[in-house]
Amino acid sequence: MPTHLRRSTMPLTIRILACWLTVAVVALATCNCVALSTPDQTQFVSIDDLKAVDEPVARIYAAPIPHLEHIAVHCWFAIKPAGGDFDRWELWQTAGGPYGHVRHNLMPIEGDVGAGGTFVIREWRGATATTLIETIINESPCYPCRADYRAYPGPNSNTYVQWMLDRAGVDYRLPCAAVGAGYRCGD
């Protein structure tokens, strides 16, 4: 049998990783995303300082995804109503709790997802933060893709975050490193 027709002798994990890297490169190339870049963090106060603020705050955090850390991120919300505490909301790869894959406080607010490092992508305060907070709390139980998770093309954590932004009427698009944000979920 010709060599090019033989079944690969590479271990399955390496083949899967190679497949993911190919998918990620193709996905990023189609959205003109060259590499992951961390936004300037000096514009954001620390989470500890924000805890003392008596106004509503909604943040989108991101962390590099293991094995794809230079090209893809996992996004989630950190929300705090006026006078309240921060909560973390995201779509996670394993289902658990009352909302399927939608997870509430699964990990610390600024906890990474295994590749090290977290950063803030965007922050809102005041009325926009209140709208986002209410949308996340009220819509998460009925998020149409709460029973599904696929790293690519979605639905994934980035699909959830973009869906909530759209549902709240917030005009903001996640960066192209948030692979899966463009996946259409139940709309």
C-alpha cells in the first residue's frame, strides 16, 4: 500500500492537537486575526478596588486556551450589581448545575483556564452594566445552547458571551481570538 494511504501512526492525542491547530489557523485566517494580543490593562482598576465601588460593573475576561494560547481565548463575564459581590458566568466544556454547560462561579473571578494568565477585554459601568447583569442572570437559565458545547465552531464560551451581549443590546464584538463568538445559537 502506498505510504500516503496508510493510517497514521501518530498517537491519537497528537492527531487531535494537529487537527485543532489547523482549525484554529483557518478560523483566525478567515477573520484576519494574525495573533493574540493582550489589550492595555492600565485602563482597568484591579478587581479588589472594584469590589469597593458601589456601582454596577460588568467585565469580560479572557484567558489563553491550553495548546492554543497564542491564537485563541476563552471568555467569560464577571458581573457585580451595585453594592453586591462579583460573580463569574461562562459556558464550560462539561455540563453541571442547573443550567447545563452554563456555569455560575465554577472558578475564581480571575482564574485562568490552564494556559496561565487572564486579562480584561472590556468593562462597562452604570446603566449598560446593569442591563448586562440583568440579561446574564435572567437569560442564562434559558440560553438556547446551554445543553451543547463544541470547541469549534461552537457553541462554546465565546458563543455564550457574544449571545448575551447581543441579547442585552450592547454593541460590542469579541476579538477574533474569541473563536466561536460568531456561531449562531438559537436565533
